[in-house]
Amino acid sequence: MAYGLSRSEEQRLIASAAAGDRDACGVLIRTHQQGLYAYILRLSGRPELAEDVVQEAFVRVLTNLDRFDTRFRFSTWVFTIARRVMMNVMEKRRPVSDSDRTQEAGGRSCQVSLNAEVKEHRDVCRDAVQRALMSLSIEQREVIVLFHQHDWPIWLIGEHLEMPEGTVKSHLHRGRTRLRGLLEQHPARAQFTETTDEESRTR
């Protein structure tokens, strides 16, 4: 996806950025930053890691723009670089317990709200969704995030992950089945459909 840019606009920006145009670099970053951060955050469950990965990924993207093949999607290339950075970082860092992730997610939720009780409940639901995602295999998690959160088609996910479309569909089916089973065990399960539906409409 181009996240608001037409393919011709994006290619023009890429060419300008590769030639040293700092404004073009800024537009490319702003255009893809939010989606890339959301993608890495869902895969890792760790805000501080997602921030580091996105920053490093854009450094690599901007220093290698001359290597980008314009026949392909820029967003796929950016996501692929970020995924590789994330995998490398996660191999070097110690595993984080669920309690650590819960504390980090709680920190993100400390915002003023007109209805604190409702917001707290919705945050609990989102945290539970994230914990359930983290229990999936990395392949299932990534396929679900790309398909549902970023609206990538099956063929593009397969291209990104270098796997056959049938394998992508299998990971999607098994991941959704396991995710549904985990969420149904949560005390707030009645709210999950509402929460995830709204996230789908606003992403």
C-alpha cells in the first residue's frame, strides 16, 4: 500500500530522496512511519523495541534507496527491511515476560479520558489481544497482522514472506482459529468483537 500516495507520486519522492532531497525523505518517512510502527509493535509486543526497529529500518531504507527496484511496491520493501531488523534485534535481546509486556502496555494507556472506566476496559481487551497474538508462531502472527491490520492481499503477503499462497492461507486459518480460542477464554471476551471491529474501521 502507498498510504495516501499514488504510485507515481511515491516514485517521484523516492527518486528525489535518493538524490539527496531531505524534504522528500521526510515525506516518505511520515507516510510509512505509523503503519510500520503498528506492524512491528504487533509482532513484538514491545513499544520500545518497535521504536528502535522503525528508526533503524528507515536509516537503512534511506541509505539504500538507489537499490530499490521501482517495479515492486515500496511499502513491501520497507516492511521487509524492518522485519529483518526486528528479527536481528530480538535475537540479541533477552526474552520479555508477559508481565513486562503488560506493564509496558499499561504505560501506553495512561492518558486522560472522559470515561476512564470504559477506557480501562478497552485497554484490557487490547492488551489481551496482544498477549494472544504473542502466543502464536511468528508466521501466524505476521500473516494475521498484515492481512487484518494492513489489508495486504494473500499474494502480497506470500511475496513478502517468501512463501506459497497456500501456506499463507494455512497460517491465516490456523492463527485465527487459535487466536479465537484464546480470546474466548478471557473474562472480557464479549467485548473483543466490538474492540477489534472498531480497530479494523479506524486503522
